[in-house]
Amino acid sequence: MLTETLLSGEFEPPSAADFQFAPIFGDSILFSKPVFLVALSVILVASFFIISARKAAVVPSRLQFAGEGVYSFVRNSIGQDVIGPEFMRFVPFLFTLFTFVLCNNLFGIIPFLQFPSMSRIGFPIALAIFTYVVYHYVGIKHHGLKKYVKDICFMPGVPKWIYIILTPVEFATYFIVRPATLSLRLFANMFAGHLLLLVFTMGGEHLLASTILMKILSIFSFGFAIGLTFFEFGIECLQAYIFTLLTALYIAGALADEH
């Protein structure tokens, strides 16, 4: 598409169509680039932590130090600080969630890959469903189904007439809004960030094929693209943290005596 745009002399800005990929082979969407990137992320994350822990020593190597640093961050800063005494049984899930989202987000700025898998709405929704099932299961197991639903719909200490408004709001929040916002937040940030990078990168390439003045201006476009790449790196890390942090908060809420 970019080649045709340059030849025609007209700039066609990037759109949602640039996030659609034809299957690499066959006709199934399962053989498209985003799916392969997700599979690659599983291989990369698993390989990294297996290799970093294979020759664990008292004095860690750089690889072991990096792996332990990521694990300690999730274990202490998210699991222990947010969930509390029962945090350890949730650390494997939180750790897997954080590293998986982070790796797929970072694909957006890695040369040749250059596509964040989480900018396809299906993947954030799938992760949100896992979180949804986990925190509701934990809440039901901890409190029992009747008490869990009652505590959600009928908050203690509230005048009864307030329940007419509060009960539908609380029910919608726990069972609809939470998973929806959890997935949409991640998707929207990755989609918007990648779209901005496309705008400045493709714009710079288009200006290079124009007049001398436009070639000079292309420097600024590429400069913005480079600056946005560093900014996007921060956003990608932050969104992985936020997604995992909210998951831990939902689990902590499900375990609380009153939620």
C-alpha cells in the first residue's frame, strides 16, 4: 500500500485497515501475523525464564538477575502489596499475565515485527476473560456464591431505598464494566500508539519522495517517529503493569470480607 501511495503522489494516512492482516498461508485467520506473534511471545517468554533460571547461582549472572528482577517486581510490588497474605498462590498467574502482555506490547517497536499484538481487540478480551473467571471464582470459593453476590449487589450500611440505584450499578460494574474496561484500555492504548507511529513514519517516507523542501520536513516527521518510539516503549510497559495491577486489585477485592 505504501509503494502505491508514493507512486501516485498522494498521501493516504494509516487507518484501521493497517491492523488487518491476510493469512500468511491458507485462508484461516489462525495463520495471520498477530496469531504468530502471540505464539512467538509464548516461546520467547518461556525460553528467557527457563534459560535465566537453569544455572541459578548465589551470585546471579546478568540474565538471572534480569529474570529475578521481573519476578520480584510482580511478586512484591503487585502480588504482596495489593493482595496481601494470600498473594503467593496468585503470583504465577500475575507473573504470566504481566510478562505475556509486556512481550506482546513490545513487539510494536521491535524492528521487522513492528506490531503490538494487543492492538487486536480479541487478545485483550481473551485475557480479560481469564481475569474475570479467576477473580469471580476466587470470590465465590472464599465467600460462597450467595454471600458473594449479596455483598456485591447489597452493600452493607446503605439505606434500603438506595439499593434501587446502587444494586444495578454494582452488578454491572462487577460483571460487565470491569472486564470491558480492562480489555478496552489495553487495546485502545496499543492501537492509538501504533497508529501514531504509522502516521509519522509513513508521512516521513512520503515527504522523502516529494520536493526538496518536503525532504527537509521529512526529518522532523522521522524525528517525531523516533521520539514516539521511546514514548511508546514507556506506554507499553505501563499498560502491562496496569493490566496486571487491576487484576490483582480485583482478586484482592474478591477476597475481602466486604467488597
